[in-house]
Amino acid sequence: MILTSLQQLIGGIYDLGVAYDVYDFLVTDRARLPPQVRARVSAEDLIVAQSGEEIAMSLYLDPALLERLGREDPMVRLHERNVADWWTALEGVSHFLYLAWNASFDRPVSLLELEMQAEVDKYVASYWLMRRQSPQHFPAELRRLLFDRSRIDPRLADGREELYRHASGYAERFCRRLEQLLHGARGRTEDEVLAELRRFYRYTNARKRAHIERLA
């Protein structure tokens, strides 16, 4: 199933020990969502509720999106007709994994951190998948497609456009550096980049931003 494949891909890249299965948290019927989020127009939503030290979450994905991904499976071939749906599903799984992993260590997660990591995950997971599918091709177009051609939809941002711009800006700077490491004249091996990605994933929010700011 596509979400299991996505969870395994992201979890393998970052070497995550998350015991939960994303399908156990999946909701595809918008009528089952809490009333305050039911009217949203997004195809992906992570709903989180906290009571004391207990955290509950659900991941909503539009059933039509999952049906399209079932017909045009990106794990078989990622291309221009399924990449938008792939990134939407990937964002949801990224949010789920990042929150679950941090919760297992009692670490708080900010919305900026969650969105920044999801943008990095879109680049990284897509890069590894495209390299697996076309080993002779370096996906130089990937970063431009993800960051330069993307636009924030005000209907989905819900008044948080500035936060999403900051998250995307930080992620783009980090991914630009990854691209240079993987493809530059002094390129590192993918194993070396994996080690750096795993360190970055485990940084605190403040340390991640400080690390990115030093890359400029």
C-alpha cells in the first residue's frame, strides 16, 4: 500500500524506530473529522489533540487522492502526472512520522519545525526514489520544481502564509546544500549525505535553523 511504502521510505532514510503504522491513524471520511476542521478544503490534514501528557492524532487524506495514487503508483514511476498527489501524501506521512518520533522522546514540535521538515522530506524522498528509478539521471529539476514553482494557497494556509514561507525558505536553503553535496565537484557519497540527514532530523528546532543559517 502506498502509505506503507512512503512510511518505509522516509523511515529508512532517517533510520527511524517508529512502531506505529500510519494506516492505524488514517481517516478518509471528512465527516469523521472534528467540527472545527471539517470545513477545510485541504486534501491532507494532521489533526492533533493533547490532554496532559497524552497526545492523540489522526491523518486525513482525501480518498480521491489515494485512488489516483493507486492507479499511478509513484513507487513504480514518479512523473509529472502524479508528483503533486505524491507530495501531498508524503507531507501527511512526514507530519505523522515526525510527530510520532518526537513524541516518543517527549520532545515538543512547533508548526514551523513540522512544516520545514516536511518540505525537506519531499525533496529527500523524491530524490532517493527518482535515483532508484533512473540511476543514470541526477534529478537537477527537482529542487526548482518543489520550491521555485510552488505557491502557497491562502485557502489552505489559514492565515499562516508567513510561517509557511519561512518553513519553505529554510528547507530550500538546506536542500540546495544537499544538491551541491550530491552533485557538486566535491560531491559526497549518498551514504555520507544520509548520515548528515539523520543528524539534522534529530536536531532541535533552534539547532536546525541555526545550522541552515550557517550554510549561507
